[in-house]
Amino acid sequence: MIFLTIGTHEPFPRLVRAVDAWCAASGHGGDLFGQITDQGAAAYTPGNFKWVGRLTPQEYGDRISRADLIISHAGMGSIITALQLGKPIVVLPRRGHLRETRNDHQYATVQRLGNRPGIFVAEDETRLPVVLDQAVSGLAGAGGIGISRVAEPRLTMAIGRFLAGKPLPEKS
């Protein structure tokens, strides 16, 4: 199963629209379930995959645990969860200049984390179909994508310190 989550705070119709188009073109709509929050004034209703606006925390945990692949905005909660669960994740960062977020912090995140195994980055929606195809073809290989079932402790510690506003440890 492929699980799409856009976070709980802001709509992200650009990602939802791009995933919907990919589902129509690729035939993966039956494999995909989305949690797409309220799309607000920029509402886009996908027609090529099943979705809900909200999930309870338990439902969310169940869906993300069962997923073979996660598609998300580049929010740290989604990325850390994917790393901890050993799930590959495709991320499309929200962009400040498009007024999807207050600044380009998500773009900066993918610049730093995008080369890690299991993190697939689409810098914009035009690249998303290619990146999704790459991620899905990696799932088809024997044993799936070879990323750790547990994220590197140094990575999760550094991210936690950063989010808490604490200094990062010196590189060793």
C-alpha cells in the first residue's frame, strides 16, 4: 500500500493534484490511500485514489505502519516516522514563494536529507511522477528498498536537538 499524507496543519493541493495525476497515468490508484486534510479555498478533490480528510492518531499509525511507501510534504514528523519505521518516503517540499508555508524550510530540509537511502525527493511537481516511479520500482526488487528498520540514532538525535533549538553536537 502507498500512503499519502500532507500533514495536519496546511492544505497542499499541489501535491494532491500531482499524485492524483500520477495515479491516473500509472494505474497505482488502487494501491494508494491518502490523508489530505481540508484543502480549503484551493480545494482539489482527487478522483484516482481513495482518501479521507482526517484520520485518528490510531488510524494514522495503522495506515503508515502498513504502508510499503509513504508520499508526503517534507515535514520532519513524516520524514522521522518513515526513517523510524524503515519505510521509503517520497517528499515534495512546500515552497514559501508559492505561499504553501511561511518560508523555504522544507526545501532546505530536502537539500540536507535528500541523499539518504530511502528518501526520494521531488523538488517540484513536474519531477514527482519520475521520482514516484523510481521509488515504486525499488519496492518491486527482492526485499524492497534496503534501508534500516531503525533510523541512525545520530540522525534522530540531531533532528531532535535541532527542533528543540539546542546546539548540534560537533562532527566526529
